[in-house]
Amino acid sequence: MLTKNVELRQRALGLWLKGLTFTAIAKDMGVSRQWVHEMLCPGPALRQITYDLARGKCQDCGVHLGRNGHYHSVPTGPIDDFTKPMELLCLTCHGKVHKGGGL
């Protein structure tokens, strides 16, 4: 079972690195969007590092977020099998990124 999960995760990761959304990956693989999210999102340790580096502020507009930020994968920089570089964004800036108008 573990091997199958690793294979599924690798397939999902490959689609994600090609730029597909979690919804598109889920549809392609016949799984739920939530499953894709859980397989590909950074774990608590990477989120904490990102939060600490950003000092709890949106890395685009600088608003203080507390623990309400959104973690967004940076499309440039080194990418390995498990993580992409991350940035901490407020809801507004995160939305701009996904609409093609931010960062």
C-alpha cells in the first residue's frame, strides 16, 4: 500500500509541477481535491519556517497576519520531490496571485 501511495503522490506532484491546480489534478487522477491538497501541501515544519522568516507578515503588502496567512508556493527557485519554496500571503494578495495579477 505504501508503494502505491508514493506512486500516486509522485504522479500528483508531477501534475502540480506542470502547473495544474489541485482541482484539475483531482479530476485527472479520480481522487478528491482534499486528498491532493493533503498530499502536496507543506507540512507544519515548513509552514513554521516560512512564518518565522516572514515574521508573521504578508510578504507582498506587509500586513500582520497572526496565524491567518496563506502559504503559497513560489514558482521559481529549487524544487525537489517534497517542497517548493513558500511565501506567506494575506488573503487579498494570495487571491491576486491566483488571478495572475500579483507578485
